[in-house]
Amino acid sequence: MATNLNVTELDFDQIKDNLKSFLKQQSEFNDYNFEGSGLSTLLDVLAYNTHYNAVAAHYSLNEAFLDSAQIRGNVVTRAKLLGYVPRSILAPRARVTLVIQGQASDPAVIILPRGTKFTTTVQGETYDYISLSQQDGLKDSDNRYTFSNVEIAEGTYKKMLYRVDNDIETQKYQIPDNDADTSTLKVTVQENENALTYDSYNQFESLLNVDANTKVYYIQENTSGRYEVYFGDGVIGQKPINNNVVTLDYVYTHGPESNGASTFSLDGTVGGLVDATYTVTTTSNSSGGSERETIESIRFNAPLTFTTQNRAVTAEDYRAIILKSFSNISSISSWGGEDNDPVDFGAVYIAIKPITEDKLTDEEKTSIIDTILKGKNIVSVRPEIVDPNFTYLELDVFFKYNPNLTDRTATALRTVVRDTISDYSFNNLNKFDGVFRYSQLLRAIDNSDRAIINSTIRPYMFQTFTGTTVRSNNNFELTYASPLLQQGDSQNFAITSSPFKVNGVDHYFGDVPLSDSENRRVVVYRVENGENIIVINNAGLVEPTKGKVSLNNFSCDSNTTIKVTVVPDALDIAPKRDQLLSIDQQYVSINPEIDTISTAGSSGSIDYTTNSRLR
């Protein structure tokens, strides 16, 4: 007779069945009706209790690991074991120049204090911006004070004061606002509330040169989602003494809501100059605002940061460190100088696509190199931040459909296919590892409506540049994300361009073969009576295997945006290094056609047409 329960089942029904099977094997319950008796209710209670305990144990075990935890507090705690501090919400930042027209009687020097308020309006909403550092202004001979390159951040300036009580073990000082931007945090300690001097503390980054007298503070996110500051123990970092006063001043913000603000005005006065005239000029628009780091981002970045140990050695280390400390990133790529084109030993290249713009500002690049990477990278390795190189895709799309299988018209089907292509571009491209996969897009189009029988795509690549009226200034190198289709000795053009006017006549770029070379020479031509008349015989070089087109030795009647289109050598297009792919909807042509075989059988094959590989 069995005396043991089967404890491997976790579902309610199976647990109850196991309990029944166990009881049925006992002599006390021979011929007992377990379904129609009160004992069935007791078995339900036992089964539910066992099931609840199993579920609770399952959830508890999941929360013990970074990969499976779902509660933010648990994810943050597991990340802390890896030395990772999740990024807070970040305020958009801008740079402005403030000019104050004063009077002769005004003082020679005035101070623009940290926390000076500026205002701006974005989409009808008014936002406050706060200056992040103190700056002195000297009066010039025209009674003007100029504050250049003032960094301002969106939000409200706030100060919190705490008294040190070392009777509290591991005392922590909490920032009470969930939307506080910790990158604006300034921590100071003074002897008491009446002291006129204070010591500034810096955030702990590395054990290097940290001893008992080093003024550093530590920061962490607690289980309630708020950040808290604490100090060293007198061995690793200086420990404040009893009755010292700790001041935390910071900005709490609305995050990305005011990204892109471009016009600012001063709210109030500076230095008590009431009768002065204040002029604010924007140096760089606001950008970089983002929400606090998500659970999935913490789960991804924490192990990478732990691997780097806050040291930038490999190209992947640079990527991890920048991702941790810089928010205005939609996509990032990094590679060593040995993999660059041309090879540049001793350098690491980083390409960043920002969230709101196509490229970073010079100030953002400087901040990354001089603040985020400084002290972490190897001295002999030079970090270089480069702009993304966009290759745009132009698509000729053809699809055949059976009208008997849908209520949609050809126009409606065209719209469905266009939306499918747009979704594909959004979800798969516009990032450094975004490969254009030909069959994947075809499959998405074929599955977009059951009436679509098959589809064909002709992909082309293009880039644009602005040609000028000065011949010597027109020197452009276009690098595409794929090698170009080899034309050999063919007189067909490997490149085509949009028109640009020379002496009032439309001209175009083309190319001709070079003897004993796979490269081709760029020419400029005009069209007369349907014939191409070459005007400039040497306007650059096409290097198909490198995917490069060099253009020079030409001029335009006026500054003109010129589009240069090429054919990739493969249907799949994979970007490298700093390259990004994007489908330009303006240049997507969609051509629906009724599938005659599907509607008319074998007789329909007489009029059945297919589309050529090239135009």
C-alpha cells in the first residue's frame, strides 16, 4: 500500500487528484465517495493551500535573480550586488548666453548663482529651466555683463538639509522626490547650520586614491524607488561627525517633455539689477531629457557594467560606460581603431544616434569624453565620437493579389503595404545593428493581407548632400552601407542623381568604366534630344567594392540638395560601424497588380507579367 504523496505536481487539479489517489489507497476510506461528500471540500482547501504555497515559492525564487525579477525594488537590489546604480530621470539641458545691459553705477562684478530661473514654452506648456553652476560676470566698457555658455536644465531647484547623527548606524539621507535628476545633485557638508564655509563631496567612482580623508559620497536607489545618499565609514571615504549639516541640492524635472526647447527668457533679475536689460541667446537647444531607467534596461546594463569594472579597456566597455551615464541615446555602436576604415591604431570610435536629433551636439560629445570617460579609459587609447552615417533606402514594391479574397481595393491594399513597410522600418532599422533583411520584409508584406499572393522589392540606396556655387568647396565622399552592384564595362550608369542646374540647365551625375579597373569615373552630363551629353569628364570616382562615391570638380548655379542613388550588390543590406539604415517613405513606390492566374486559371498565364530586377 502506497504511503507517500506525489509532490511533483503544482497545478490545483493535479494536486487534488494526488490527494484523492493517496486517500483511496488507505483502508479507512475504502468505497468512499470523494466527489459527493464533505471531504471533497476539505480536499479543495488542502489543494488550494498547496497551490498557493507553490505559487508564492515560485514568485519568491524568481525575485531572487536579476534575470527573472519583476518588482523594481528587487531588480535594483540585485543590480546593486553588481555595483550598478540605475540612472534617474534626466532633465533636458540647453546652453544659453545671457547678456545684461547695465548702467555705469552698477558694480564691477555680479554673480549668476546656481539655481537662476529661465523659462521656455513648448507646445503651449511653460517650463522652468535652472542654471546648474555659479558664474561670475565682469562689466565691460559698455556696462555689459556677459555670461557665456550657461548650462541650464529643466525642472525645479530644491535643497534638503539633514543633521548628522552617528548614533544611527549607516545613516542615509533620502532625496524625497521620485523625479529628481541625480546628475544635477550637489552634496555639501558644513560644521553646523551657522557655518559660512562648507566642504563639497564628489560621487564615488573608483577606489583609486580613496582613503579615510577623501570627500566622497555614495548614492543608491532604495526599495521605494527614491535615491538616497550616504558617506564613507572613515576608512573608505571621510565620515561626517555628529551635528554636521548635510545639504543636498538638486533639480527635479518633467523628463523628456520639453526636449527641443529653443527660446528662453530670464525669470527675474541677476545681481539685483532691476533696471537692466536682459537678453538670452540660445547656444544649443534643449535635449537629453528621458525617463528613469526601466527594469529591462537595468537588467541589460548591470551585467555589462559589472564586466567593465568601471574601466574602459575594450570597445564594448566604452559602450557600457556611456550607456550607464548618458541618456540621450537611441542607438550606440563602438569599435576599435584596428577595425576602422582607414585603420587607426590607438583609438576607439563611438557612434551615437541621439533620441531627438540626428547627431550629438559638440557640447554633448565633449561631456562624454571629458566627464564620463575621463579617468576610466586607458591613457594610450584615444576615444573618438563620430556622427552616424545614414544610408536611406528607396524601394520599388510590386505585389500581386487575388481580388476574390478581399473586400479591399487596390488603393486600400497599397495603404496596408505602406503601413507594413513603415512598421518594419521603425522596428528593425534606424539602429546600428539594424539589418535590412529582404526576405523578412517580403514575408511581412505577403502576410499583411490574405489576398496578396506574392511580392517583389527592388531596393536602392541613396544619400544627399548640398552642392554649392564654389567648385573648390564641392568635395564630398558618400559611403553607403553596402558594396555597389558591379557594372563592369557596361555603359549603364552605376549611380544616378537628382538634377542640379548649371547655367540654368539641368545636369546630372553619371559614371563610365575605367580600363583595367573595377572602379568607375564620375561624369556630369545634361540631356539633349534624349541623348546624354557629358559636360565634365572627371567629377569623382565610384569604388563599388567599398560602397564609396567621391564627388568633386563641379559647381551649381545655387546651393542645391542633390540625391545620389546607387544599387546594392545584395538584396540584404547590413550596416557597419557608424552606418544606419532608414527607409524613406517619400521614395517608396508601391504597385499592386491583379494576379491573373489566381483569377483565371491557366488561361491567365498568357497575360501574366513579372518585374525585372533593375529599373
